[in-house]
Amino acid sequence: MKKHSLIKLAGLFMAAALAFTGCDSGGSDGVVLGGGGGTSTTGGGSTTTTTTTTGGTTGFGITGGSLTGAFGGTGGSSGTGSSGGSTGNPGGNTGNTGGTAGNGFLGSVGILDLETGLNNPTDFSAIVVNGTARFVVIDGFRQGANQGRLLISNGTDFVQVGANQGTDPNVGPDLDSPFAMVALGNTLFISVGFGQTNDGKIVRVDNFQQNGNAINATFTDITANFTPPINPAYMTIVSNVNADGNGPKDFIYFTQYSSNTGGANLVRRVSTDGTLSQIVVNNLNFPAGIDHDGVRLVVADAAGGAGSNGQVIKVPLTNVVTTPLNGSSGTDVTIVQPAQGEAPIVRPLEVVYDGNNGFFYTEGGAIQAQTGPAALGPGQGRVRFITRTGSTATIVNDGLTNAAGIDAIDSNDDGTSAVLFSEAIVSTGRVLRRLVNTNNIDNTVTPTGTDTGINNPLFVGIADEDDPLLFAVINYIGGQANGIFRSYSGN
């Protein structure tokens, strides 16, 4: 998100691998989690206490190979809630399925902090600048006007991307409360203005140029000619849509996750060149996560819908929008139901298409510091799966606490998806992973611990289905200089 194109790309692997081979100032093996099993404790995960590596940007650079497509995307998710540990299945770590220590997606991982000292970081991605792959990350969520930044690795450190000449005068490198980011080739799109009154935007960032340690880009508000978005949040890219009879365009589909009423809660799309904007789905309550498989769009409506619980809907990716689809009862809208005998769908938050089998989504989380649906608290969150053409959601894991971010990938096209997700528990969040046989889901399998005891993990990403190469953003509401962009690599 993703929500993002599949990221099993040789260039990215070569690039990311350098980050785990001693390029960081603190060393890349501060902690090893997963792969070997652990002791199940209520709300605590593994009983092992570890210390993570920090300050890992000195000497850090991504070099070699090439990168195409998107990484990170709306891949991500958000959500926090009340304090407290989770109960049930995710109590401990296990490495008995799909790999042993240092081998396979569930193998042990070393932790490396690619960047620390961030201010409410949310999303991340990767692009190529001057033939070199670079990580990018945004911060400044809910920090106020002009407090957000797009940071990029320049070969030695992370620096704020500056503005080229020709940048849109309505938007610049000092962003207002950026939330999510998706990539199309080497062009980034950022949802900006969450929580900022009358300041919503979808910002295109392209034309990256490096001069010494400085990297500049061109910033453009592609929604400037239309009604400004209200609290724009999650996004996904749909390419080659013939929306108005004037030839195909690439579109950013995005949700307006808003507490306002009177038509503010929508799915909209805006063309990447900023020439066309249309409402796709209306009559929603708190639309949050969004993704597609090229045929159908799946949206998490975090509250409203079926009573106050929320709903997950599927709608067709129509080429021409003459009348917006009614998200509550339209004839073209499928409202997803829980599998027979399973609990009702409550507070769906983030959605991801795994590239082959269907959609995974989280329940129980919410975007903190936003009026609207609240997180459910300890033990009430879930991860569920919906087949591409199906209309029921099957529980993958239950008993989570404020399940939030999620990514999933089946690049091997074998029916088994690698799934990475976060619990955004205040002060004691976790990042967990599973291999899921989508043809025969076993909801009793305990997820493998990837990280624990962390504050408010948000967006997560998978770079490799076969070996653990994973990413997460930590502490998206932690205030000044408390956020981390972290990676996890097999040993």
C-alpha cells in the first residue's frame, strides 16, 4: 500500500541488503526476534528483553541495482488505542511454520534503525535518484502547519527534500500533516492536511535531483483545481483508467477519513496530472484503508455501515463515474460479511491486496488524535482475509489489541501469503508476521514476533516473501524526535 506494486525486485534487495551489513554506526544486530519460538504471556509476546540498535544512519546509503514500481504505498495503516496488552493467539513468538532461524519468512531477524529522531513519522517508500535507490520517509503528522517533511537517504544520512524551481506556489517541502505516501515509478504522491482545517491536498513529488548532499524535487498540488480533500488519508494507484473518454490516465484513489458530516466521507480519485477529479463512492462514515486488485476496489469504512461497527465494501473499478456509488446500499456495492459463525466486523482500518489471492485487513485500530471511531482496546482486534471474488471475511488471527498496519505478498503465486501487521498498543505495540495458506486458513496459528515493546507502530512493509526483509514506522504520535524508521533483516 498497497496498495503498492509487488516489491520483490532485485534492485531493492541489493540496496536494502547494504543497510544490514555493517553500514550503520551502531551495528545491525542489536536484537534478534522470531524464528526460535518464545514464551507466551498475556499481552506481552516473547518474554525475552532486548535492546535495539539506534543511530543507524551514519554511513547508510542504498546503492546498486534499479527500482521500478512502488514500495510502501498506502501500505500501510494507522491506529492506536487504549493501553494494555493483548490476549489470545498473538501471545508469543513461533518459528515453526515456514522456516527456521535465519531461513524463510518466519526466520529470525536483526533490527536496524534506519533513521531515528523523527517527528511523528507515518509512511515510507523507495525511489531512484541518479541511478541509485533511496529510501524516503515522511514525518510531521498532526504537528501543525509547515511542520511535515519528506526525508530521503542521500548516501550518508537522511535529509529533507528541498524544492526545485517550478514548484507549485501552493505547496512546498514544508508539508502540513502528511499521512500516507504511494509511489508510481520515481514519482511520489503524499496525502497532506490530515487534521488541518481547509488544507487537504494530494501532493505529487517528482523530478528528484541530487547535488552533493542535497536532494531537491518538484512539489505539485494535484487537487488544487478541485474541492480540497477533508482529512485525506489512505491512497492507492490505479493506472490506465479511461475516465472521461479522452484517453487513459493514472489515478490516485483516496479516502477522506473525516469526522465531518454532509458528504465529506468519500472515496475520490484524482488523475496524477491534476486534470480530473471525481467522487467514486459516497455515503460512507469513516472510510480508511483502500486497495484494489485491478478489477475491484476494497474500502474499510471504520464506523457506521452495519450499526456502529463499521463495514468493509467491494466496488467495481468503473472506468467512468457518472453517479457516485452509494457506499451503504448501492446495487454495485458488496458489503462484506463475516464468515459463518465468526464475530461481527468491527472497526476495519487498513486493507492490502496480496497480489494474487485476495485482501487482508485489520480490525480494532483507529487513527489517534482524530475525532471519530475509537480503537477497541485489548484483545478485540483481528486480521481477516477476503478472496478476490468472495464476499465473506475469514479470521486469520483474533485477540489482537488495536490491530493497525498490514502488508501482505504472495509473489510466488502459490496460495500462501506472507503477512506482516502491527498492534498499535500505547507504549507496548508489536509487529507480527505469519504465513497464511489462503485456501485453508488456520486461525489458531500464533504469529511470529518481529518487534515488541514499541510505541504505536504504524505502516509496515514486506520486501521479500522468502526471507525476512521488513520495515515499520514506529511512534507516529510520539511528538518531537521520538519516531523511528526501522528495518528487519534475516541473519
